[in-house]
Amino acid sequence: MKRILIIEDENELCDFLGLRLEKSGFEVIAANDGVEGLNKARVENPDLIILDLMLPKMPGEEVCKQVRKDPRISGIPIIMLTAKCTDADKVIGTVIGADVYIAKPFEGAKLIQAINKLLA
């Protein structure tokens, strides 16, 4: 079973994503701030990370940079799932290491499709 780390500070969205992913056959790990998320990425070594940008304690951009710098976890695919959706935000997201950039609100089916593609 593939393991997905959700780093999201909105509890309702985190719960929704967790249920959706579990129904799709994934094991879910959750973190509610950037520091906790980075620590869980290092300890849990998930197969994929879903990362919000606007997070308490450490912004998602920094979490992404730290993941990409750490050779133990640098290969984990990252999906940025965020309300920041300008073209500049998308470019920054991919430059710092996101594999996929999805703007909120999003379609659950498109998220699952992106996850499956990255994990294939």
C-alpha cells in the first residue's frame, strides 16, 4: 500500500483528502504545519507528499526546498495543492521542486489521477 503524507493546515480539507485517498487504496499520514510535515517526511519516508503552500511554522515553499535538499527523501514526488494560483506561483512551485501544481478548489478525480501518474 502506497503511503501519502498530507501537509495541510485546514483540518476539514485534510480530513476530506485523507478519506478520499484511503478510499482509493492509499495509507495516509497527516501533518498540520510545515515543521511537523518536514519531520514526518523524514521519519515516515512516504511515497508521495501533498503540500499546501500557506502553512504555519514553515511555509510550504521552504518545506519543498528542504525535502529536495535531503538526499534521503529528495526523490519523493510532491504535489502542491494550494490557493495560490497565479502563473508566477506555479512557476515558483515547479522551480523549487514540485512535480505537480494543483490550485484550490480542485477536482478530487484530477488529484487521484495525478497521484497515480506520479506513483506509476
